[in-house]
Amino acid sequence: METDDQLLAEFRQLWADADRIWEREDKHPAFEAYVSADYLSVFQNLQNLKGQAVSFLEWGSGLGVVTIMASRMGFDAYGIEAESNLVDYSMDLAEAYGSDAQMVHGSFIPDEFVWNPANGDEAIRTTIDAPDGYAQLDLDLCDFDLIYAYPWPTEHALYHNILREFGGPNVRLLSYDAREGIALVPFGV
Ligand SMILES: C[S@@+](CC[C@H](N)C(=O)[O-])C[C@H]1O[C@@H](n2cnc3c(N)ncnc32)[C@H](O)[C@@H]1O
């Protein structure tokens, strides 16, 4: 069993590998909506949540870094990503870093979700017209205890609306925001 320091040292290599891919592929259309979170901050928040959640889902898993960290920290970790190139990169990184995380190509927005701007639904960087990825995971959104996402600042309402309607009774959203940092939002009844 690795110590937290050993795990963090491995994760720092994972972050560097992911950043190298991003720098190299920056201009590729698949990376248009991709920005990486502050991985250290996400890691520290996941550490605080160990033992409080079992199943973890990253919405828009990008290069898979957060999902891979979550799986290595003991969560049952999954990711859904709209860009297939990014899914391919993320599965390669998962293999390289000894993670059994599963990342699939699709949308995290359930097909049944009905778009309603009157409720604050707004999308700037989030893909809204792709089929969802839940069937590929053989899981529904309500099966997850902890969701992690990095929405555009004006997209938080959309993400919350989806979880209010389709999340499980005890689901929590760990969200990263470039300006506000990390927030943990409960949706329990
Ligand atoms: C801001 S990046 C965040 C990447 C990673 N989650 C992180 O925190 O470092 C958002 C990612 O969500 C993906 N994305 C956008 N809309 C999506 C959707 N409806 N379903 C799945 N992925 C989506 C983008 O392709 C991009 O990789």
C-alpha cells in the first residue's frame, strides 16, 4: 500500500504527462473545450472525501487525470467525455498509471434531460447534442455518490439542474471553477 507521499509523487508525473499532451495537441479541435483543473487542489479535496463515497464519476473527463487519481485512491471511478480522442488518451494514461478507471465516449447529460433556459440552463463549452454515455458504463447517473466536474462559470446552474433531476438521493458534486476554486455541493433530499 502506497503512502500519500508516494501517491502524490506518481500523480505529479501523471499531471506532467497530461500537460505535455495538452501542450502538443492544443490546436487540435478535440481540445477546444479542454482546460485542466488545479490537480493538486482536486487531489486534496478527494483525500478529504475518502471513505465518504464509493462510486465516482467525472463529467467531461478530458485526459482522465482526475478519474485516474480517484481510482488509485480507492473510489470506483468512471469518466464520461464527449471527445473520443481525449478518451483514447485517457485510457492510455490509465494503463500507464496502473488505474482500472473506465472512461467512455459520450455525453454526461442524460438523454432524458429537457433543456430549459428558464431554469438557468446555459452552455458555453458543454456539448449539449451528443448521446449520453451511461449505457456504455452499464450505470445510471443515480448510481453515483460523487460527481466531479469543471463547468464554465455560467454553466453551474445547468450542472445543478441535471443532478437535481437525475442524481441519487445522497449525491454530491465536487466542482472546480477557475475563479472560485473548489466547492462541494450536496443534493440530498
Ligand atoms: C474544462 S474541461 C475539464 C477537464 C477535466 N475534467 C479537468 O477537470 O481537468 C471540460 C471537458 O468536458 C468535455 N465535455 C464538454 N461537454 C461534455 C459533455 N456534454 N459530455 C461529456 N464531456 C463533455 C470537454 O470535451 C472537456 O474535455
